[in-house]
Amino acid sequence: MNCHKEHWGLEFSPEIIRECRERNGLLSLELELSRACNLRCVYCYASSGTPLAGEMTKDEIFSIIDQAADLGARKIIVLGGGEPMLYPHIFPVMDHILAKGLEVDLFTNGTLLDAQKAEALYERNVSISIKMNSRKPEVQDYLAGKPGTHAAIEKGLAALMAAGYPDENHTLGVETIVCQQNYDELPDLWRWARQNGIIPYIEIMTAQGRATKNGSLEVDQAAIRTLFEKLAYIDNHEFECKWTPMPPLAASHCARHEYSCTVTSLGEVHPCPGVNISTGTIREQSLAKIIQTSHVISDLRNIRNNIKGNCSKCSHKQLCYGCRGHAYQVTGDYLAADPICWLHE
């Protein structure tokens, strides 16, 4: 199996990204629908659970999708800031995205998927990432904060596969955070995903939300480096997939700040879930105006010129800028060098 091109961060070419940056446009948009969630994941960046007061209406969500399309977006990433499949208008939202000619990427915990929903997602060509942190029931249930989660995820995954996922036109991935509880099993989880045509997204955890209250989750830099190097060895020798180990994602890197942003369920525009700085609200300004006038978004769109410290001198600078969310949560500076990165050594 060869590397999936999107998994190595080649979703958009440097030329397309440059053009997007120059016109203050978008290529993708990350969209929260609600903070409502049926789980209580101990690492959740958003501390999701119950809906927030004053969340966007369906019409406001449709308007954001329209504005993103006008700015040149090619896809909408429906985030798991809560659980999207709990949102009562999830399929109308997806249909509105598709009607604008955009693709849909869905991040879900998978526990609410059944045969009917899986088939509906397949018919719409939705790309899906399931939040799966362990294949061990006791570990998965602990990290999800709810007994029975592992069994529910397995049932949802089986429904997706019965519907036809994954195939050439229907991407299926599993999103996994690195923590002490699942650390030792991640190479096996990686192999399992690769062997089943599933894209593994293994990433570092940012210190925000409920993660700040669960210190036992944290994995140090040396251990993360060892893990990423082990995964790179597995990919190179077993799956004909060669890549340089670097945070925040195994076999990938983040470039979202050059062409994307996040709209929260309250309508606030953030650079990304990790850099949770409000640059404006869609209830007061248009999305285009916020992107054009925010100095934070401008700083991050030009991150390769603005980044500080060791990252500014790194030979991988044109490919990678570490995790801006991790840098911001640890140092308070979204332009700081990523504290967990080892490449400068």
C-alpha cells in the first residue's frame, strides 16, 4: 500500500495555497455545529457535552457555508467539537454543502452510526474520520469517559464498511490522540488501519479543555519522537510509504493556517481549534471581512516568514511549521517554535 496523498499533506499544491493566501480566500473551512456530545472524552479540547447557550441556528450555518464557497473553499470539515451525528439537521447541512459544489469531511466518534446513516453518508461521498483511540475496550472506554464506547465504535465502523467504506471514492480514517494509556498499542493500531485501507491519523494532544485536568495523559517529547520514528519505520518497510517523522501528525503535517479557519458553534472565527483566539464573529462581520482584517489570521497565513525560535531556522521550514495549537497552549505565542518538535536537533 502506498501513502494516501492527502495523508502526507498534499491535499492542495503550494501554488494553489499561495493563490488562496494572496486573495485572502479559503480552500477549506472547519465547522462546529454544536458542543453537544454523547461522550465525555478525558482529553477533549472543547470540553464538549451539552450545547452552549446561543449556538448558531441552521440558517446561520447555511450562511457560513455560502460565504466559505464564495471565498473559494473546496471542502467543509464538519468538526467533532461536539458529536456531529447528534445535530438534528446534520444531513440537511451536508446536503447544503454538497449543493454548493463542496466536499464534506466528517469527524465523528462513530457511536451513533447505523446501517441507514452509513448508507446515507456513502451515497453523499462523505469522507469520514472515526475517533478511535484504542482497540482495547477498557482503554477506549476510559478515554471516552463512557462505558460501552468501544463496542459502539466497532458497531459504527462495521456499518460503514458494510455500506462500502473505504474505497477509491470514499475515504475512511481513524483519528487517534497519543497518550500514556494507548501509547504501547499504537504501532499495532497503525498496522491494523493500513491493512484495512483505513487512513491512520495519529496526533499529539494539545493542553486545553479537559486534557488540562488529566495530567496522566501526557507523553513527553522523547516518547513521541520514538513512537513517530517507529511508525515511519513500519510504513517504510511494510507499506512502501516513506516520510519524515515530525509533529503534530504521524505521516503528515499541518498547513491549515495558510488556507483555512474554524467557525465555532457560537459563530466565532478561530485560526484553528488549538489556536482558540476569537478573531471576530459572523454575527457582526462577514467571514471575508474577518479574514481580511484579522492580524492573527494574517500572521498565521504568513507563518513561514513569521515563525520564531528554532522553527525559523529549521531545514524543514518550507514543509512544516509544527503545531501552532501546541505552541500557543504551551507558550501563549502562536508564532513560537513548537516546544515538542525535535527536528531542529
